[in-house]
Amino acid sequence: MIDQRRKFIKRTIAGSIGLNLLGITTFGDIKQSSDLTILHTNDMHSRIDPFPDDGGKYAGLGGMSRRAQLITEIRSQVDQVLLLDAGDIFQGTPYFNLFGGALEFKLMSQIKYDAATLGNHDFDNGIGGLQEQLPHAKFPFIISNYDFSRTSLSGQFDPYRVFQKGSIRVGVFGLGIELTGLVAEQLYGKTRYIDPVSVAKEMVQQLKSLDCQLIVCISHLGYQYQSEKISDRKLAEDVSGIDLIIGGHTHTFLPEPQKITHLDGHSTLINQVGFGGIHLGRIDYQLTVGSANLTQSSKTVKVNN
């Protein structure tokens, strides 16, 4: 049987799309048909409003209302959209202090996120604070390497999800950063961290067995470190079979997705779009019947003030 995961031509149409108060992109020359468009965010940090228009580096950028408009426009242009977030939804503005994360989850639900994973700051109000806000999230949280079985969050999260988008089966799993030393122990309690590499290998095999043509990891490990600490790049190097890693934690603005190619010929794309909702990541996939090769091209489109 021909491996259907090898029937994709990857086209990274927009690695990141800037958002601002003054307008949203119409995509111009990058408007084209696609079988699947993946949109993604990371490290939103309770940035509900745009950054203040104070002459600073990110003045006027971001804002959930503007992001919602942009996502609505993209959905009007393509048939199948998968919208994902790579964690650290909480903490960073007074909205979190006032509402404890409820507003963030409610707005993400209105925008119709398909799934998110957990970041370290999503534990800032403790396990109880996170559990209290979960009913406001009308989308699943996917986390594969945290064991919550000895906490009140047991059974609240999925290790993976399979999304049927048109003719494409997309398998998504999530990886979180080690909480010890990063988050106060009383906040995450008896949550157990499991090695991301071993978990990722298990997830790849599981999702392949479910006939997923595309395997996506939403990660809050961080893009890259000078130490041997596990990162998205190390994960991509150590685990073959992941097609796309959507990253977070290090607030890295990648101008375009980075590619890691394995000895077996499989390539993994890594993308991360900074923080605060300043950029929206976009990756388009097209199904090519009869092809066993993966090719890719990339382009970054930003909206100017």
C-alpha cells in the first residue's frame, strides 16, 4: 500500500502574517487553492487588545479582534482550515489578573480554534485555576507528555486528536516543557513530565496506524537552546515522521518555517510566530495524487502599519 502521507506537496505560503489596527492583508498574489490551510499562534499571553500605539517596536500590532477578522477572511478563501495554538495563552496583561483566563478561552472559542496545547504560564493560577476556566474553552487541549492522573485534571486532556479536513486526515499531538524549575511546584502539583522524544515516537506510530496523512506536533518546548535541553529543533532531529512542529515558549519570530531533513529522507518543518498575537502563522498543503515526494516553498507576508 502506498504511504499516503507521501502524497503531499507542501507549500508554506505565509510563514507569518502580521496583524495591526489599520487593516488586514488580502493576500494578493498568494491567494490560491489549497487542500488544507493550517493557521497557528503561540504565546498570546492574554494580549486581547493590540499593543499600545506608543511608538514602540510592536505599536498597534496584534489584538484578538483583528486576528478574528483575518482568520475569517482566510476561511472565506479556502475550504479546509485547521487553527491551532502552542500554549502560554495566560498571563501578561490585566485581563488575566481580572478574569483568570476566562476571556481568553471565550474569545478563542468564538474564533473557533480547533485545538491548543499547554504552556508553562497556563499553570500560573495553579491546577485549580486552569480547571476552573476549561469549561469556557469550546476546543480540546492536546498534551501528550504530561501525566495528570494523580491530579484533579485527570481525563481532561487528549494525548492526540485526528481531524478530518476534507479528504485529509491530520493527526495532532502536543508536547509541553518540563515544569520543574520553571513553575512553582504547588502550581502544577503531582503533574508528571514524560520525556518528549519517547512520547513523540509513540505518537508518530499511533497516528500512522490511524492512517493520518499529515502529522503535526503543537509544542511548547522552545525553538532552540545553546544547551542540550530538548527543543523543537532537537525533537525534529531525533524523531522522524513529524511533518510539522508548531512551536512556542521562546517567542521566536521565524521569518519562514525551518526544515530538518532526516537520513530516511523525511522532512520536518518547524514554525513559530513570536508572541502576543503579533503574527499569525499560515501553512498551505496541496494533495498531489500519484506523487511520492514532498516539496516545499515558503513566503512571508506581513501587514504594515
